[in-house]
Amino acid sequence: MLVNKNLRQLGVLPSPLCSDSEFLRRACLDLTGALPPLEKTREFLADADPQKREKLIDWIFSRPEYADYWAMKWSDVLRVKSEFPSNLWPNAVQAYHNWLRGAMAGNMRYNEMARTLLTTAGSNFRDPPCNFYRATQRRTPAGLASTFALIFMGARLDCAECKEHPYQTWQSGQAAGLAAFFTNVKYKKTGEWKEEIVYFNPSWSQHRIGAEKNTIAAPVLPDGTPVKFNRADNPQKHLVKWLTSPKNPYFARHVANRYWCALFGRGITMPVDDVRPGNPPANPELLDLLAEKVVSSGFDLRALLRFIVTSQTYQRSSTTNESNARDSQNWSHYIPRRLDAEVLADAIGTATGAYEYFESRIPEPFAMWPDDFHSVANPDASVTSGFLETFGRPGRDTSHEVERDRKPSMAQALYLFDSEALTKKLRKKDGVISQLAKKHGANTGAFAEECYLTFLTRMPTSGETSLINSYFQEASSKNIAAQDVVWALINTKEFLYNH
């Protein structure tokens, strides 16, 4: 394994493999954004099959939560949002998100996904992939080219902070040449409120640049190859053919890096959307290997996930040793990271039976979501909650990975420690906690076991069970004692972090 080869050269000893309970919780959170169901936890921990970790991945791919979670991840990248700056509007958001979720559930190949996004024209309500061309502030050839490069190759064409290389791996003339592929993208309104048609104008114009707009930029692919096509051609088809070619070094490498980052919290190139010569990958051979896997599998993203998640690198323990304690970029151990805002909200919902409340007051028919609606399945970044804002849910304004804020804050600590909102969830009438208290009665050992298996995906230690039993015996109310135990578990790093 290339990671192990690099660690040997560095003289770093990797951590051992993680336990079954750690792997189960880690894989479910990373691939579905949800804690494993109690029944699955009991079944997995009792299973003696040496292939059970590989079989778990098959089970995960069959779950509806898998499609929900990866639709959320791609919605972050594709700026799925009703209001400013995307201004997709609710009907289009619902259609776009449903299409993305269907693509994840049906395992649409990545090259086909890119081809569909880049070549679909039509109504934003009835032809969902055409919203790719709407979810951007600058609907100009240069703006669309910038969106294309960022999403599919991780290159920042218009990065104001990169003055020494304003077009990253391309010269300025080549960036303008890329914009020339988008001069035919046009928009028009219909008689239906908020409906918009995206169409490819057959009489596309030449892309003119310069202060006086008197210089014509000829179409040039990002690798510097000029392209000639006649008026009857659709320029996007030429671009897509180049983009999705197995020989394209940008396309497969970028999605491999993006998925690696999603599973480890750190890409091989960081940030994932800043690909340039001055920002080389931490392990070029590893990135090449992953890109090769993407291509050889026919751009099957599930195959990529399976390859990574069943590797030794992913399955390493988060417990460090003396030689790798300070390692943060060579994957000698699994680095714990706080659950994403939506995932944490749903985990608390699992623990209490009270999920986030969503409603939309956008000037369309007033909308409310069911009480048990999960945050991961929320299609619209404009429909949010105080919890999601506090814990760093991205605004989906830029497609940049850095929009998702995982840094801890005092507001987060106060919410978890002593907020009225969390207290209401803990005290929810007929919620999970009261049901657990009624179900187990005086059997605090069974109560502790179910709580730990449900929330932490492991059995409690004898000391933990003894402590809970003592607390129940001293409490004036069994129901309040149960609430306190769950509140304490929610506040542990073991619950708040994937590890």
C-alpha cells in the first residue's frame, strides 16, 4: 500500500486496525450520515464472519440514507439553494435534489453524471440537471467556465487571492479559451412563475475579451488543445468528450481527491478545490492510484468508496502511538472529526426522537416539513435552523469545501451544555428517552446497554453501567435520570465526533 510505503520512508509507525464497533459507527456515519440502527449494531458485533466488514459496505449501499447523504454532499458542491446567490427557487431545488438523489441511489457513473449536467437543456422544473447552469451568480461565459473548472477539476480560475498564478495551471488566454465553450448558453422566462428555460443557442457567438471587447478568444481546452467546430456544433459536447476521457488527468484525480477528503476530513491535495502546481498533493502516487481505480471501474463512485473504506488506511484506529501522534497528513491513524451539522442534528434526533424543525417562508406556498424529517435529507440550503447555522452548515454559495465550518465554538458548547432547545428535545413527551425508561423500568443495566449501543455503537463498560445504576437509585425521578444520562452521552466527544 502506498500509504504504508510513505510511512516507512518517514519512519512513522501506523496505528493498528480499529475495533468492529468503531468501524461500524465510522463507516455508517461516513457513508450514510447516520448512526447504525440498534438491530444492525447487535447483529454486526455478534457476527464472527471475517468478511463482515466488506458485507457491511454492501448493506450500506442498499440503504436509503446512503442516497440522502451523498445527495447532500453533491448539493453542497452544486450550490443547490433557493435564494441568493443561486436563486434556483423551491420548485427547481426540489427537482434538482430529487435528480441527484436518484443518481446516487442508482449509482450513476460519474462520467455520465458530468455529461448530463453539462449537456442538459430545458425547464428548470422539468429538466433538473439544467440547473447546473443556473446555480451561479455570474451567468456569463467566464462565470460558467469558472464554475465548470471548480466543480469538475478543482481549479480556481477567478481566485483573487492567487495573483501569482491567476489561472492556476492555465495561462490567461487558455482560461478565456475555456469560456468560449459557454457562449451558447442562454436563458429565457416562461409564463409559469419562476420557471426558466436553459437552452443552447445554435447561433452561438464568439467570446470577446479585453477592455474594448475587440479580441476574439478561440476555444481552447484546459490542457491547451485548441478546438475548431462549426456553427451547427454544440460546444459542450466537445468539452464533455475531453473532460470524461480516461486520459484526462484532471477529472478522475479531482473526484478521487474529493471522496478521499469526505472520508478522512483531509484531501490528498488540500484544499480539494485548489489544484495548481504550487499546491502539490501530499502523496502523488496515492492520488494517481485512486484516479486509476476511478477510470478502471468505469467511473463507478461506489467502487471508489468500497476501495477506500475496505483499506487498512481507513480502518486504522484513532488511537495514536509515540511516532504518529503528531501526524496530520500521512494517514498513519484515523483523525477524529466532529460530525457535520446535519449529521449531528440527526444523531441528536435519534437520541431524543426530536429532529430539527423546518419551514419555508419563501414567497411560494408556505411549506412545513414533517416532525421526523432528517436534516441530511433537506434539499435546500435556504431552509435551515438555528442549530445548523451554529454548527457550521454551509451556505452553498461558492462550491468551496471551506464553506462547511467544522471549527468548535462557544455557541456550540453552550447549546450542548445548557440550551433551552436541547432541553426541550430531551424532555420530549413520548420521545425516545421516555420510551426507553418505560421499556426497561428498574433494569438500569438493560437501559445503559441500549443507550450505549444506540448512541455510541458499543457496549458500556462495567464501570459505566455501575455509575448509571447508582445515579438511577439516587434520582427522584427515573425519567429525569434517563434524560440526564442521554444528555451526558450527547456531550461526550465519543458521540460528537467520528473516530
